[in-house]
Amino acid sequence: MDIETPYAFGKKVSDSFDATETKVREELMKEGFGILSEIDVTGKFKEKLGRDFRRYIILGACNPALAWEAFGHEINIGTLLPCNVVVYSDDDGSTAVVVMDPSAALSLIGNPDITELARQVKEKLERVLVRL
């Protein structure tokens, strides 16, 4: 991955924003994720602030089977879900795809069962990125 932070990981691709967004959605579905929410950051900044911003979308991705299991271990886990996946146009002309690191976020809970689920989610998200 060429994008790494303490809370997220991702990569840049040379495909267009539209092609990348479509591919991200397809690859998330292959790993069992659905999109629960979408935030068009570009549109919201324009609407609310009258300001232009690069193309940027936040997809709230959720794997229902793993979420079900997580709720069985930690009822308050909803405060840390879904996994955000962002797609944005970068300054260098590439498109970036960055995902929340579920291991980093869910380690806050301190529950070994949740830690294992987070590892599984992370592996699925890493596979999505590899296929872009």
C-alpha cells in the first residue's frame, strides 16, 4: 500500500475517479460488503459552504455477517461502524482509495473477539485494494 496512516491504508491508481469508484463498489461486493451510506464531500462543501473541492466520496461499507457477529460481542460497536472507504482525486492526477483500518479503530474496545473480527475485515479490505 502506498498510503499508510495510523488509522487507514490505501493506494493510488491511475484510473479515473469514476472508473475507480465503480471498481471499488464491485470489489467490496465480492468481499461481502454492502454500502450503507454515501457522502459526496464535494457536493456537500459546495452546497453548505459554496466552496469547490476535489472529487471526494465517502462510502460507508459494511459486511452484514461480520457486523452481526460483532454486535453479539459488543452492543456499542455501532459507534465504530461502518468501515469508511474514501475515493478522491489526488493533486497528481491519480485517484486515491483509502480505507479505515478496522484493526486500529476496533482495538479501542479491548475485546479479543472483536480484535479477531477486525483482522478478518482488514484482510477483506486489503484484498479489495489489491484488485484495484
